[in-house]
Amino acid sequence: MVKEKSDSCFFFKKAPPSEKTKDLILEEAKKQFSEKGYEGVSVRDICDAAGANVSAIKYHFGGKEGLYRECFLHHGRESLQKAEKYLTKSNTVEELKIRLKLFSEEFIKDGLQNSQATKMICREIENQNPVIQDIFETTFLKTYILFVEFFVDAQNKGLIRKDLNTHFVTSFVFNSLTSSMRSDHVAEKHFNLTLKDPAYRDQFINNLISIMFDGIKNQEQ
């Protein structure tokens, strides 16, 4: 007599790694990659710190390179979505300033909340890492292009000066926002000023926009 195969083994199959595990791995990966770079981190390092099995990286990301790419992809997509939302055509200077302020606020808050990703992005874009080249072109570069188009439209409508190079204006904004986030810990330590403080962040953005549109010259002079 052939013994029937029990179906009970079905209920004891190993469950796939959870989405919570995926998020833990991703956060730990951002931290370690930002501190040590791609080559300085192993899959084992990340999983040990995240309390996850090594197989979870294969399951969720396909491997170390896929995990590294995911760190950039999520951040890049969010940045592009915010640019598409706020950097639309303006009909007045005041509307232009408001849209620029809204984008800047979201850009800074997101950058501070994802400081490891911000650090990684700045380093890898500077190094022109081929592993993330396609992600850079479809997210971060598109965000930059939207910004240029935002200023070109304003220029064509006579809202900003015709002699300005819109690429320079865009770089000025991006560099001001990014550099301030990267050096925020220095300002907090030595001057007790931090972009994490909503009041100071608002003042910083207002000053940046004022310098852009009005310059620093005393208009009474």
C-alpha cells in the first residue's frame, strides 16, 4: 500500500523575504555605501547590519549591483516627480518665485531625510559611475533639464533677463541647495544653524531666491 504524500509540507515552505526586510536592507545599504563606497561594502556586511539573510538581497534586488542601483533609482524618481509637479510654466515673477520656493523646500527636506543617498549621488555623479549612468540620464538629468526649461520659459516671457545663461542659473540653484545640505552638519556645529530647523530653512530659501532675483546690492545706493 502506497502511503499518500502529506500536504502538510506545503505549509512549512520557507516564506519569501518580506517588504519590511527589503526596506531595512535598502536603508542599511544607503548608509554603508555612502560611507564606504560600492567596492568597500559586501552583501554580508549589509545583511548582518540589517538582520537579514543574504538570500534576501538576491530575492529583492537581484544582487549587490541591483541593490546599489535601487538606492539611486528611488531617490531619482522622487526628485523628478517633484520637479514635474512644481517647475511648470509661470506667468508672473511672483509665480516663478513661489514655484522655485516650493521645489527648494521639497528638495531640501527630501535631501536631509535621505542624507546617505544624497551623499552617494553627489559622489557617483562626479565620478560618472557607469553602473548608474542610465538612472542618472532618466531621472537626475531630466530634473536638471526641466529646471533649465523652467527658466527658458520665464526668459522668453520677459520675467528674467535675456542675457542670462539658463544653464548657469540652474547650476547656481542646484549647487546652492546641494552644497548647503552637504555642509549642514558644519553649520550646525559651529554656528548653531541647520536646515532641519523649519524657520532657518525658510529663511535660507527666501534669501537664495532674493539673491537670485534682486541681487545683493542695496537698491537705495
